[in-house]
Amino acid sequence: MERPTFVYDGDCAFCTRCAEFVERRIPTGARVVPWQFADLDALGLTEAECEEAVQWVGADGSRAAGPDAIARLLGDSGPVWRLAGAGLRLSPVRRAAWPAYRWVARNRHRLPGGTAACAVPSARRD
């Protein structure tokens, strides 16, 4: 793989808005792509992993998910963003980041830009 790839849920309006922010504001060499249009086999990812959390696949094949993936994306960016990524990797911040990420994932349909289609499967009511 020539460049790293950041994979998000393209069916979620909130996630798509966040990805658009990344593409507009965060100078990164990574491809930012919805999992629905990514070659998951080539990336070594499954649909289940991508439905669970955003994913990072480095040019070297290294992988990260959730806030760890976000930290890797930021670490691959400009100086200010790299600093934010380094902060997100600090042990106490990282310990808090995962519960915060899971809360956002469960509630993304309620957040600005979110829609009912953004609800993760376990949060959807049938």
C-alpha cells in the first residue's frame, strides 16, 4: 500500500461530516474513504470492524481503530494536528478516549449533522 487509509462509515451523516472536516482542514497524506467504497480485503478489514469504529491502515499495514485510529490520522498531519494526535496517545487521555468514543458512536444519530440512519445497529429500535 502506498499511503495510509482512514476508513469511516459513509452511511452515517455525522461520520461523513467529520470526514469532510478532515479532508478540508487537516493536511494528511492519508486517503479518507467510507468503508462502503473501500477494498476491505486489500486493507485487511472486515465490515464488522468498520461498523464498530473508524479504522486506520498504515502504509506498512499497521492498524488502529477508534480513537487510536484518529490519533494515527492526526499524527500523519500538520504540526498542530500531530501534537493533538500525540496528546490523544498519552495513556490517561487514551484511557478516557475509548469510553468517550463509544459514547459518541452510540449517540452519533443525536449529534449535529446526525440522522436516524447514523444510529449504530445496537442503538436502532426495530
